[in-house]
Amino acid sequence: LSTEYYSSYISDGTYQTNSASGITAGASSQANAENLERGLYDLAKNIFSTEDYSLQEGQVIGEDQTLTYLTAQSDENPDGLNPSGYESTTMDGFEPRYLNTIMEYNFVDQDGNIAGISIGLGMNYSDIFKTDSDSEEVEITSEERIEHGKQMAETIVSDIRENEDYADTPIHVAIFENEASGDLGGGTFSTDAVSSSGNSFGDWSTYNQDFVVYGVDDAPNEEDTVAFTRFRDQIQSFYPQLSGLSGVGYYQDNEQQNINIVINSQFDGYSEIIALSQQAI
């Protein structure tokens, strides 16, 4: 109930879910999905005050339009945001799908009107060219993700503005770069901007974020890895029957902001869990 979080907007006594939630152009990872959702929530707080607005899941773009956007462009789907080259039968003509998912939040004022929109564009780390006998992964550079993401942002905003209800509604768009599906840390947001009216955006902000999996990735500060390794060894020494212990640190501008530690245990006894928790703290 603190102002750290938005209050949820309830319409006619019902929480409104986003019909497009979970729709993706291709496979990704749970870490990417979680980072996209939580990261967009945090970025939106810089634009739309938690004290002035309630939050509801996206209702503006909708399921059908989301599917249209994510599907590769073709004669049957001229409004697709992903390139027609994805349907190529040859590697020379193949172009990967850059956009994998669209996350939307709406911000509702005290009169019950949507007074702000926040959209996260989840850009692919790579895509797969497939034939009947073979497949090949095609990686997408960060520069390509951002460039195509900004172009897609203009198209999406232009489409939303066609509805007079949102002609002057501030629309915040943030570009999220997925990591490979096997990356335990997941992707991060790299840039965002706001369109106050029309189809143009203000300046695009730049973010230097990273999720570091200790013991797998190189942390910006070596002492963070040393501290986590010491903690892990102490806990595993205390309970040698543990199935595993992992830690993911979140960094902004190479400074650790928080760390998420997961301890996998083979036991679930009440007193054992208490003892383990006390030792970890």
C-alpha cells in the first residue's frame, strides 16, 4: 500500500487483465520475461507518479493488434512489424524477427480516464533460420535491436494516435534487449523516450544495466563475486545437503543495486528451514 507501488485500477469491481499477455513471436526465457515486466514498471514510475495514477494492465493495443505486430510482414499481414524476410526459404534472403513481445501498462487518473501509456518492446537476442533438414541461429546486434525498436515505436504510437481518445496522451516507449534463452540473468532495458503528442519523441534516454550471474558472468566489481562466493561456501558448509545456491546481481552504471539469491534445498522440514534462514541472514 506504499507509494513505492501503483494502486491497481478496478473497473466495475473487476481487475482488468491484458488479453495480449504472454504472446510472443518466438521462444524466450522466464528471466527475460520477468525483467521486462518489472523493469517497465520501474521505468514508468519516472514518468507517471504512483501518487497521481492507478495502474491497469494494457487495454489499448489489444490481442489482435499485438498478433499483427509480432507476425512477419506479408501480403496477408501488411501491418506486421517484423520483416518479410523471415519467411525466406534461403539463408541469403533471411532476416530475423527483431520484435519478440510487447508489454503495455495503462495509467488511470482520478476520473477513470487513461492518462498515460507505457509500452515495453522486447527485442530478440537472435532468431532461427529453419529448413526441412537444418537450422541456423542468426544473432542480432544491440545496435540493430535499438534501431529497429525505435522505428517500431514510431509506428505503434502513430497507430494509437489514430484513436482520438489518445491524441494527446503521453506515451512512454522503452526498448528491452533480450539475452539468450540460456542466460540466467536475463535482458535489460537500454533506452526509452516519451511521445507527448503526435508521432515524435523527446530525447531517448540511455541506460547501462546488467544482470550478473555470479560464478558464470564477470561482475563489474570483483569484490562482489568474492563476497558471494564466500557466502555460498559458508551456507553450503552449514548445510552440505543443499541442491544448489545461485545469485544474480542487478547493476546500474556498474554499481550493484541489489542481489537475488536462490537456495535450492532437498528438505522442507519446518525447523530446518528456520535454521537455514537464520544462517543465511
